[in-house]
Amino acid sequence: MKKLIILLFSITLFSCAKKEIKIPTLAVKGIQEVHNHSQVWMFLAVENNDTIANVNRKNTISTTHWLFNIDKRLPLKAIIPSILKLQYKHANSIHSKEGMHNYFSFSDTISKKLSFYKFDGVTFKTDSILSKYYIKTNSADYANYNNINLTFNPNNTWLNDAKMEKGELKNTLLEFIDFSSEGKQTMLHLNFNNLLTYQNYLFYRTMIHSLENKNIIVNPIEFIFNPTKVPDCGCE
């Protein structure tokens, strides 16, 4: 296992190989102790003028929890393919052990500590279909819910077909749920532009999941889309 060292002022993690990762900073109280773990490192690198993730998982052990230390500057398109492969390996290795989880690491600015966010059960759908079309194709599975589609781009966010002003999404969403639910349980469907940085992805993801209760649930399928393949994503 590698040792985690966090410097809260620079928000940087160092592996024992002395490479650095600038992890996300969130005002979120996450899990602060995970015993029996090994670590995945995703460093930012530039290759042929393209930002890529340099992945190091050499010391991961299938019978432990996995901590994903990911540079906050990386775009989703650079990290999601590796996350998908590692999710599969952790769950399906001949040495995999039941009850072992996957966690994202971040710096909690409330407690000023390194913290972790569990992302078990998430399925990343990467074929550039937006949730609103997926719901239509699989209408029987979602007919009993008040379905709301949220889209997150680098420069804007959308609630269904309404563009949100900066900072208004959370309150507007709660008001819209109260207005539209009509007694149904609300399901939120998350769409993420693959150019979104990991910092912003984790910010939006934790914010939306903080709203979960018996009346509001989040679809475990997350839609990661290529904006060049989705003409109506509001990506401008």
C-alpha cells in the first residue's frame, strides 16, 4: 500500500513515488477512516497536446477497499474508461471479497481532513445517450416515478429543458420537485458532459446525492456523454 500524505493548503496528495495529485476540495463531510484499503492513483499527464490520466494501480489488492485518488483537473473523458475497468476488476477478480467498496478521495474543507465518498452501485453509461431518451426507451421501468433530468456541462447546468443560472440549481430543483411530484417518488437522472472536470463532477454528484430521502432517489445509472455526439445537450 502507498501512504497518503495530504497538505491541506495546497490540496495535494503524494504517492510514495513523489508524484502529485491535486484532489477535489468539497464542503462535504465524508467518511474519514477506511481500514483495510489499497489505492488507485490517476495522475494528470499531457500527451500529444491532450490531457490524459496516468493510472497506477500496481499495489491494489482485491480483498481490500479501493481508494481512488484522482487529480481534480482531469476531464471525465480521461478517467471514466479507467474507472469502469477498475470497478470490474475489483468486483470480479478471483480474489474479490464481498463487502469491499470503492471510494473517491477528496479534501473536506469543513473538517480540514482527507475524506472519502463511496460510489458503489454506480453504472457509468458512456454511449452518449441522454437520460431523457433512455427513459423513453425503457419507459416501463420509470413509469411510476416523477422523472427529472439534470445535465451538467462545464459552463452551465440544466433542469429538464430549463437552463439554470449559477447557484440556483439546488433551490430551484427542490421547488420543482415539490410542484411536479403529485404524490410520486421523484427519481433524478444525472447527465455529465465528458469535458467536465473531475472536481466539478464530484461537486455536483455529492450535492445531488445530499438531497436523497424517501421521496427523492437518484438513478444509479450515470450518463456520461460526448457533447459532439449529443446535439441537444445545451453545451454551448
